Amino acid sequence: MRQITLFLAFIGLISPILAQNFTISGTLTEASSGESIPSALVVARSSSGNTTATTNPYGFYSLTVPKGVSYTIRVEYIGYAPFKQVLGPLNTAKTLNITLKEESTQLGEVEVVSERLNANVTTTEMSVSSLTAKEIKKVPQLLGETDIIRTLTLLPGVSTVGEGASGFNVRGGNADQNLILLDEAPVYNSSHLFGFFSIFNADAVKDVKLYKGGMPAHYGGRLSSVLDVRQKEGNSQKFAGTGGIGLLSSRLMIEGPLVKDKVNFMLAGRRSYFDLFFPLFNSPELDNTTIYFYDLNIKINAKLSDKDRVFVSSYFGRDQFGASDLFDFGWGNWTSTLRWNRLIRPTLFFNATAVYSDYNYQLGTPVDAEPAFIWDSRIENYVTNAGWTWYPNPAHTVDFGVQNTAYVFHPGAISGVFSLELQQEYATEPALYISDDWRITDVFTATYGLRYSTFFNLGGRDIQVYRNPHNPIQQEATGIVPYAPGEIIASYTGLAGLEPRLALNYQVGARSALKASYNRSRQYIHLISNNTTATPVNVWRPAGQFIEPATVDQVALGWAQNFGDNGIRLSVEGYYKAFQNLLDYKDGADLIFTEYIETQLLKGAGRAYGTEVLLEKKRGAVTGWLGYTLSRTERHVDGGTRQTRINNGQWYPANYDKLHDLNLVANWSISKAWEVGGSFAFQSGRPITYPDSRAEFEGMYFPVYTNRNGARTPPSHRLDLSATYTLGAQKAQKPWESSFAFGAYNVYARRNPYSIFFRADFSQPTNVQAYRLSIFGSIIPYFTYNFNF
Amino acid sequence: MKTLRIFFSAAFLAVSGAGILFTGCQDPIDLTLPDGEIRLIVNGSVGDNQSVYADLSWSVNYLSETANPSVENALVILYENGLPVDTLHHVGKGHYDGDFIGSYAQSYHAAVTLPQNGDLPYGTWRSAPEAMGRCQTIDSIYSAFVPRAPFVREGYYVYAHWTEIAGSGDYYRAKIWRNDTLENAPFNLSVFDDGFLDGRANNGLDLPAIEVAGPDTVGVTYTLEIGSIPLGLFSYLQLLREQTLQVGGLFDAPPAPIVGNIYRDGNPDDFALGYFYASARRQAAVTITP
């Protein structure tokens, strides 16, 4: 009841007087493809001042302005020619659908930008990185594979444990603390080839947005970041395609109208082909060996009326490894999204989404092998979401909605020579949210909101109980309690589920702003992994009787400054994060196929703090960015006994704690035909654990480790270069455009240390040698043939 | 078509090269490690057909090129169900022997007392009581010739049949001697539980036979020992194997202390290294014949 009262009070606070106003609304789309353009600033200028609106993720905007006044509507968006239209005095609501034409950025042409591109200093958004597929494709890549996540790690605050590691870490968060959404569907493993490449086919991606902090209230369920990836909607104007033939894989994306201006589609596929070359080795071991991955992306959107639009999108991707009749190992994601957008009235936009997401892996022998052995595991999600965006007056934009995520966890089942199944787990996570983007004055804006999440761990399954439930130990199990299907095993409700969100922006002059944000987030599911980097066989487990939800509180303070024509942007941000109830693992924890996983876990706290600097050049022949992060990430585990402490209960650095992280990315359009690019990355060494001494067990020597992460690897640095030559670049209109991209990863063949480890000569056990493990040992050249039509 | 062929040929060469380059490199480096805290190491066992023993030594710097120094002035006492049953005597190089032979289901622990000796730790350490588990006799052991197959080398292999006792919660360690020499490198460490094979037979019918060794030559003798171990030692040996073989790799767990079941009297936070346990052991041997 208190929550409802709070909700109504919140609505009351923002309720405006609507009389004497009317609304200009519509969608913003790209002229050549008909794709909607999100996050663009739409300005209604009149003699009495400016009214602004930002397009939502579906390209919709709504401006509520006083009646009887003339307006000039202006839209500015980087990469597109400015839009301007004068509207005479109006007295009724006006629908104005706007199309933006791509701006020419070819060398020698003068760019005309009549408006200042200063959205970054007028919005409350902070700790957010946006990249378009076009920008990502300009960054030199490993083996030429355009990789969204690898590119994100070149931004401040985003890092990985090391080269080739799976997942990414944002501001001191574990890799499982990132909510990765593909068309609103959660993705549980974003890597191919154990982490070397991401699952996102850049040809199928429209844009990418990473929230490192200040998360809008409609996002929840993860502590550290939201990576929101939107697939292309498909060209509504003409049939078109993009593709490429690379060293590792080839890809093709086609799009076009099925019914012009009504129904359009996008279909993309990618497959690697390492395995196709194996027969050339003439080796019986490789004859039936398979190593490949593939992705399929599809999206169809239909305009049912001027007010209704339906989208259906799906992704299916898989990695497959197999060796003769010895083993098969496959893993992959399947996501499907059904979305309905409706413009209820010019000031009220509605979005309903139904999502299915499935991550699974199978490990075992081929089905016809003797003896056969198959190990299955999966996590399934059913997400429903209804959200409204309400534009009550020029000063407020209100988002509110309800969400529910139903989880089914299949931790593991073995069939074949053995038959064994871990119990399935069921959970549901309902949530409400509301937030208001409030333009308090022309220079002061606030986005404040509240998310309320709850979580229910449900039967049927059996729960093991312990003498001390706060420190469950297998030897102290006292019995088994069965729970019926649907019966609540554990619930997390109450005020602890409130997740306040606040972001403030104070504009100082036309080109600079002071920003601040605070957010609390709660995470109810955890990836159970004590590996340095996550593996495809790690499983997710929900909060329940013994595993509590993790929380984080983050505050951030920042300064945004634009220079010149706003083509150069500087952002400086400081942040502090306090984590609670983070999972850690007992020494020697056995996490594989463990029914009562709580007996292997520890609970701890964390803190992360740092400063991030990002200097971007968005326009001109030379573009790119310089990013620098100075940060610390630490953990603290003290359960009161030696077995439940790490490092004697002292704070210790997390695996991915790196003091300095510097990245420089640059791209230069030399001519219409030639473009060159480069990136340089430097990172401080990461923490590792060295042995303190040597002991012996029945003639075997072994290392004794007592100081986790007490040492560090040497620093890492790497230079990558690329060049693109566009064929027939001088011709104006071409039905088939193509280019060659070539370059080199790790140009000066730096052997960056992933870890330092020790190996004994077992014939002379006292003879121990230290080794440095580097994932990439040399320069890795690449070339790719790309085309579009 | 020709262009496509050239492209794929070039791609193949590049991929092959990249594949070679792609594999991680391991370079030896020079490193100095500081000396850690010196700790007592106690390793010992009591069997149902082997008398009690204990080996005592001190920990040393991990990169030390000499053996761990032995402890030769300790008082070592064996307890059964909490009562002292044997005092072990030092026979040399930190090795202590006793006469007592244990029994199934009885609980055993050892106490080690060291007098003051310079800066070295002194006092009394005690192992946690461990019950002796059960172990079935090995049904049979034999050799067989296996022809070449993918990922299988041709030659003579040694197999054993063994039936696990019904009833879950049993843990085992297997040891193998080749011509009377114990194969005792960390990668030879073999421990298993009855999670997948409770009450079942590794006889080639119900479950595959146990592959003991191979391929090897005719005339070589192999001895297989299967011994019951407590859960604590099972976890300890798994961790020991991981920490010596699987460290530093992309997917390896961060190293953790390998702590056994021996603690200083009155201070559960102060541990000695090593493990003292009870074990029921069964052996069988075969010489490879054509």
C-alpha cells in the first residue's frame, strides 16, 4: 500500500496543467532505409524560446507547446544533414514524421552544420557510451571480425581480464553484472570461440548503447551495466544488402520492403569456416573434427496503422566443437522478441514486449558413440514488459511500466552411460518502474525515478537444510525439505527492492555541463564461476534460501565540455560504487554439477572507484577518441572463520583491477577511396596470485598460496592498424559497392602477459620455472572483402 | 571463379598461420619470490592392512632447489576414537613409523608436538578425526592389445574390473605402480567418488572397465591400488592436482591455499600443511603378456 501511495504521489508531483497546449509528435527516420533514429534531439523554436524532445528507442518524439505560435522544427543528429521546417500558428495536434538524409563526409566537401551538436551537455545522461555500427566498423579488429564488445573495451570504464577473455567488466563489476539485451531480449553468453569474438553481427546491428551508471529506471536486474543492442529494422524503401568475406567467417545481410512502407524485413547470417580447411591437413584425427560458429538474425516490422507498429525479431547463434567420435561440445543463444508500439495519443506512447531467451550447452560424446554421454544445461527466460512514455507538458517526459521475468534454470542433466539430473529451479522477478525527465529550467534538468523489484524462488524442488543456514556446509546438512510446484521457497520483497535512480544536469554556458547521478541496482541471478574468465559451461543460479540478491549503490559526478563546432567533446567522470552480497567461492570449490551449490559459496562486499576521461572527435576527416581510466576495484570476504575468509578478511584487489587504462582510437579518411585507422591500448598489470612457499604431500611438491591477488602481471599494450580501399569510389551511384579492408592486430608483436604461472619438472620436482602466458604471440594480419548493394 | 579460388587459398594460408599464431605462447621468465611464513607439514596415514606412519617437514620458498627440511624431534601420537593407541618413532629423514593397524568405520587422528627450536614454530598440532571408509576388493586385472584408432595409440593396455559398494558417500584414490615404481607426479593423482557409479561394476558390461595404463610393452608389471579416502582428502587432492597442473590458463580458477585437516591446538586459524587420514586399501597386479 505504501508503494502505491508513493507511486500516486510521484504522479501527482509531475502532473501538469495541460490546457492551452497542443502537441507536435511523430517519428524520426533515416531517408535511405526508413530505419528509426533513437536519441535524437528535436527542437521546436519559437519567439518565446525553445522546446526540446529526445526521440525514444523507437524513434518517436512528442513536443507539447503553447497554441497560436509559429514554430521552426529543427533536428540535428551526427552523420545526418540538419532538418528544418517552419510550422505556422497551429491550434490542433500536429503529426510530423521527419526523415533525415545522410550527410556526406567525403574529403574535400565542406560540412554544413547549422546547429550546435550539443546533446551531450543538455541531457541528464551520463556514464553512457553510444556507438553506431558504422563507428564500430572503423576500429581495427582481430582477424577483421567487427566486434562490438571488443570495441566497447576501448572506452573508459570498460575492460576485460585479459586478451581473449570472455565478457567484459564495467566499473569494477563482474562479467555477470552486465545486462546484455538484443532487441530487449537478455543474452547470457555474448561470446563466440570461448571469448575471442562477440555474437553480434555488426551488419545486423543498428546501434549500441552501454550504460555504465545512471541507468534509466526501466532497466534492472544487473548491477554494473546495461548493453542495449538494437537490430536493424530493415530497409522500408528498397532491397539492399551488406556482406563480407573474411579470414575467419563470411556474412551476408539482406533487407527490404515486403510491402512498401508497410512491412519490411532484415535477415542476416554469419558462419566461420575454420573446419572447412581440415581435410587439407590429411590427418585422420581432423577428418571428423568440427570447429565453427554461426549466427542468424531476423527482424520483421509491420506498420499496422499510423498508430500501431509490430516488430518480430529473433537471433539464433551457436558454437560447435567436435572431435571424431570422442566428443561434441556446443553452446548457443536463442532469443525472440515480439514488440508492439502504439501511439495512444500524441502525448502517450505505449510499448509492449514479449521475449523468450534461451542459453544452453551440450557436452558429451556423439549420439552414436559407445559409451554415449550427454550433458545438457540451459537457462530460459520469459520476459513480458508493458511501458508507457507520457509527454504531459514541455518540461516533463514520464516513463512508467511493469515488467516480469520468469526464469527456468536447468543446471545440468546427464544421460547415456550415466543418468543424473540436477533439480530444475524456477523463479520470477516482477518489477514496476517510473521516472520523469524534468526540465526544471533552461539549464537545469533532472531525471529521477524509482524501480521496485521483487523476486520469488519457486518450487518444485527439494531444498537441503543445514545446522547453520548462514554457513551451509555439506557435512552439516540436517535434512531435505520438499517444495511443491509453484510453492514459494524464498522471496525477496519489501523496501529492499526499491531502486532509486537520479541524474542531474546543470548546463554551464552553451557547451558545458556539470552532471551527477546516483543509482541503486539489485541483481537476483548469479553466474557461478570461479574461473579467471567465464566459460561456456558456467551456470546461472537464482537467489534463494541461501543465495541473497546482490546490490550496488553508485554515485557519479561528471563534467561535459564541447569545443569548436561541438565536433570535439570532452567528458570527465568520477564514480564510487559499493557492492553488497557479492558471491565468492570457498577454496577449492567444486562448482561443476553440484546440486547444493550453496555449500561452495561465500558472500562478500566490494568497492570500486575511479575517474574516467573521454576526449572524442566526432566529425571531420579524422575521427576517434582518447580514453583514460584511473580506477581501483576491491573485494572483501570475511565470514568469520578461516574457511569463510579470503586473505584473512582483508580487502584485496579483484581479478580485473587495473589502475591505468588508456586507449587511443583514430580513423582518417584520406580520400574517397582510402581510409586508415589505428588503435592503441595500454593497461596496468592485473592482479595474480604467487605462491608463498612450497609444501609436500606423499612425495609430491605443491605450491602454497595464502595471499590472493597479492602480485601483478607486467603492463599490457598493443597497437592495431587497418586500411580500407573502396573500389570505384569516384563513381557517384553504384548498384554494387565493395571495399577491401586489411590490417594487423598486435602490430609490434607484443606478448602481453595474461598470467604468470609455474611449472615443475616432474622428474626433478624441485626444479621449478616461471612462465608468462600470452594469448597472442605475434602480429596477426587480416583482410576482408566487404560489399553492399 | 579463379578469383574466388585464389581468395580461399590465401585465406587458408592466412588462417593456418593465424591458427599457429593464435595459440597462446608460454615464455620462461626470471622471477624472485619472497619467503613466506614457515609452516609444519604433516603427511600420514593409517590403513586396514598397513601400519600407521607420518612424514614431517618444513615448508620452504617455492623456488627453492633443495628438498623440504625434515622434522626429526617430534612426538607423534595416533588416536583411535579419541584414545591414544600408538606412539610413532622416528626412523630417519622426518619419517615416523608405528605398529598400529586400523579398522573400518573407526575414527583416527594424530597429534604432533614440537619442542621450541630457534625461530621455528613449536607446540602441538592435531589432525581432525577421520573415519576409515570401505573399499571393495579388485575383481580382476588383465592386459589386452588395442589397435590404432583416432586419438588412440596402438599397443597393450592394462584394465581392471572393480565393483563399487552400494550406498552413496564413498570416496577413493587410485595409485599405480609400474614395475614397483609409484607413478607419483601430480598428473597421476586420481581420485573419484561414487556419485556416478554407486554400487555399479566397472566390468565392461555395466560400466567400462578401468583403464589402468597403456600402451606399454610386454613384460611390464602394473599394480593398481584403490583405497578409500575421506571427503576432506578427496577435496584436498583435487585442489592439489588443480593447483599444480591447471594454473595460469584462460579458464583456470585463481589459486587458493591447499589446507588439509591439521590445526594448532586451540587455534583453528593456524594450520599445518599436509593431511593425516585413514584408508582401506586394495591391490591387484598383472604383467603384460602377448
